[in-house]
Amino acid sequence: MKIRVGVFFGGKSVEHEVSVISAIQAVNAFNRDKYDVIPVYITKNNELYVGEGVGKIEEYKNIPALLKKSTRVIMVNDQNKTKLVCYPMKKFGDSTMAEIDVAFPIVHGTNVEDGTFQGYLQMMNIPYVGCDVLSSAVGMDKYVMKAVLKDNGIPVLDCVTVSANEYAKNSGAVFAKIKEKVGFPAIVKPINLGSSVGIKIGRDDEELNDALDYAFGFAGKVLVEHAVMNLREINCSVCGDGDEAKASECEEPISNHEILSFEDKYSGGSKSSKASGMASLDRKIPAEISKEMRAEIREMAVKAFKCLGCSGVSRIDFMLDVDSDKIYLNEINTIPGSLAFYLWEPLGTKYSQLLDIMVSLALKRDREMKNINFSFESNILAEAKLGGAKGGKLGG
């Protein structure tokens, strides 16, 4: 019997469109002899839709038209079966549109990749591919991620965080903090976004003010760190879980700007195709680095993956300071664009094989979770009494 995989994508995120591209790439790459694939589109209002056109990239040129000929569904756990049920439900007959055995979230950004969607899937008791709630949340928050990595001996740049409220109340104090702990030039990033959205460099007070204002348009909290101006970006993917994980080939993306921009990643480059996602980015694979540096980066990527508690496939981005020849881990993408399949092909792993591994890891985790007790028998409610305004009391 084939495994029924629900591929979920889209969502309320600035990386919504990128998610659509990544997911439909994956939908087309699955081994259909082994899997039945059900594409599930999540609108920017977090509504779920299925239908014949949902898995076709050309249909997303006109999303309102696509939704009119698709069916809105909700996810229902019914006697240990996960069903996609049409909404509103039919008055007569079966409302089930599909059943799924495993969920495969291919979502990017805040409100979906950050543990929000993973928590929903966990509540529905369905096995799901990729990082769990905690590792997703930690991976999305750049400051928390840095703190965990630094505590585990992985080199990261020092940084400060600033909230929009803090900046509005006393911008002078914020500037002083940044100058003392980071200095110029400083790079400002929304604390929980990816795809290079909302990022700018400040070389002086005026530019820093502009960068902060820009970043606060995308998040209520930002991270500021020293900008390494003479750098090379080296990326590496990791596949596995806490028991065993392996690193992919390394790449060096080629940027047309000081910062690898959203346009560089998804709209620019000589091989550009808006339907190709991260796979269209100009890059050098393998990266032109020494064997020793390649080994160091791959080893560091696996260590970071494991200490953050990741599962499935992640892409880890490093910065090489050309002036000092030092390597810093920049960030982790727990659900990377295009699932970083292009980094595994040079090592002989086809995209369909990568997807197969990810589904297998999800099912493995589900088997392990079923061996853990999350409840135990108790008569606490039978003896409970409400204690009035001072709170509840148990027993007499």
C-alpha cells in the first residue's frame, strides 16, 4: 500500500510565494510508485485548500481563480485517522476529501516554519516531516539560535537585540548600545524572518536609523550584529536526526549586492526561473574552498543541526570573513528553499531519494513518540474542589 503524504505549503508569511515554489518542486519529485501525494495549499489567511490545480505551478498566476475551483478543507483526527474534510461539511454523504498518513510541511517563515504549524500537526496526532516544535522555534529566532550555538562552542558573531517599543521610547540609548557592543558597519535583521527579507546595513547613524525603521516594518524585534563586509557565504545542508546526521556538499552563492538579497535568491541570476526557487540561484557547487575548510564547515553543520535538535533536512549558512579567514555560523533554515536538494545531487542523492529519507525519519520519530507516556491514571478531578477567589484547592 502506498504512503499517503499531505504536502502543506503557503501560509501567512512574507515567504508565502517561495513556499509554493519549493512545495510544487517536491510534489513533482516524489516517487509515485511508493507515495500518493496530496498537495494542500494554505492561503495567507491560513485556510486549507485541495483540488486538481493545487499542485500545478501555473495555477498560481491567478490564486483567486484557483481557489474558486478548489475545495476548502479542515483537518480532522477521526479514530486515529487524519482526514481532510471539506468545509463547510456536506449535509448528506461523506465529507472526506482525502486521508493522509504523514504530513510534509514545506512552509517558510514566521507563522508556519517557526513551530506554529508543527504544533498544529502534533495536536492532530499525525506524523510530520522535519523539525519538531521546539527546534523549529529556536531555529527561527536568530538570537535564541545564536545563544544555543554559542553555548555549544560553535562560532557566531556577537549581537544585540532591539524591540520596536524600546527604539520608539529611547532611540539614543539604542544607538549607544549598538555602537558599544557592535560598532559600524552594523547589519540589522528581523529576528524571525528568512529569505533576506527586511535586512539592511548601517554604516553611520543615518543609515542605521534607516535600517532599523526598515526592519521594524517586518518584525517587532530585530537583531543587530557587526557587518562583515569582505565575506564569502558558504552553505551546507544536513539530513538526519539526533541519532545520525550527514552533511551535503558545500556551495557558495553568488550575490549581485552587498547582501544576498531576496531577488538574488528567487528572481535574479543567469539561470533564473521563478518556478525554480533556490535551485535557480547562481552558485558554485562545490564551493571553491580548501579540503580542510570544507571538512570543518560540514562537521560544524552537523554539530549545529544536532545541538538544535533538528530533524529532516536543514540548510546551514556560514560566513567566511576573508580578512581574518574566520568562519561564523550565520543561520539555520529548518525548511530551506527547494529543500536544498541541489546540494545533495552532487553526492549522488536524487531528490526523490532525499524525500524518501525525510518521510522515513518522520515515521521513525512517530514510532519513538508512541513509546512515551503522556498521561497516567489519576483520580485528581474526582477529589477537586474550587477554592473561590484565592484559587483552586484539591481535596478537603
